[in-house]
Amino acid sequence: MAVTPMNPHRIRTERLDLIPGTLEILEANRDDRQKLARLLSAAVPGSWPPPLLDDETLGEFIQMISGEDDPLFGAWYWVLDDPAAGERTLIGTGGTATSPTAEDAVLIGYSVLDEFQSRGYATEAIRHLIPALFSLPGIRQIEAAIYPDLGAPIRVLEKNGFTRAGEGFEEGTVRYVLKKPDGSA
């Protein structure tokens, strides 16, 4: 099956601005926090980056976006946009990649700064990413591999309709899947 390359677009939710992670943004995330803030038009908290977005992972993202070796790679920076307060704050990130388990699937991952967890932001972001991912030609399911002791991220998936589907592809993880509804384009 031919896979159409991912072309992330900006997604606005009720409270968030999900900004596509370009090569320039990913490199700024790695090298220059002030430039990252400028590119996102948002404050970057001193606690940045969130859990799971370490230097090694960021390096892999930069390689994937530079080399175009994963057509389903995409990244979004999650900016809390509060027009009433006139504030924009970077709170998390999410991304996609080709699933290692099925050719009609895309893999998602996400992480939110500790101080912004348990406020529904991840649930909201994933809810808005789902239709964008299912709009990709040939994508019939979205998958996530997650450590079973991470209760809050699992609840985010479950609130968005994902169900547990056995062991994950990474050691010690479990797999969650959301299948495209029948009759969807």
C-alpha cells in the first residue's frame, strides 16, 4: 500500500493551538529556547521539555523530519491559548509515526508538562488529532504503545475510544488501538 506523506497542519481546539513541528521548530527545541518561544509565539516554561521528550527522542524526530524516511511522521507543539488572559504557553507535544505492527495504522505518542497534567488538555488534543489522522488515505487505525503503569495517559486514550489490544511493540508496553469507524471516508 502506498502511504501519503504526513503533512501536519495547524489544529485549533477549544483551548489549544496544535502547531506543526517543522525542522526549524524541532531544532529550536533542541538548541534555542528563545527561538522556540518566538516560533510558537508562546512562553516556554522553565520545566520544558515534558516527560519522554528527551534529547535522544528529539534527535530522532529531527532525523525523521529531515530524512523523510517515515512518511507518517508528524509532530505538533501544544500551546495553551488563553485569549482572555492574553497568554500563550507551551504545555506539551504529540506526534505520529508509521506503525511497526500494521500497514494501515499510524502510531501516536504525546507528553504534557507535569504542571499542566490532569486538566484535560491531552484528551482534548488527541480528540482533535484523530479526525486528521483518519483523513490520511489508507489509515484504518491509530495505535499507541504505552507503559501499563501510566494511568493518566491510558485514561486519555480510553476517553477517546481506544481499547487495549495486547502487548505493545516496545518491551514492557501495552498496545491501544482505535479503529476507523465503518462508513468513514
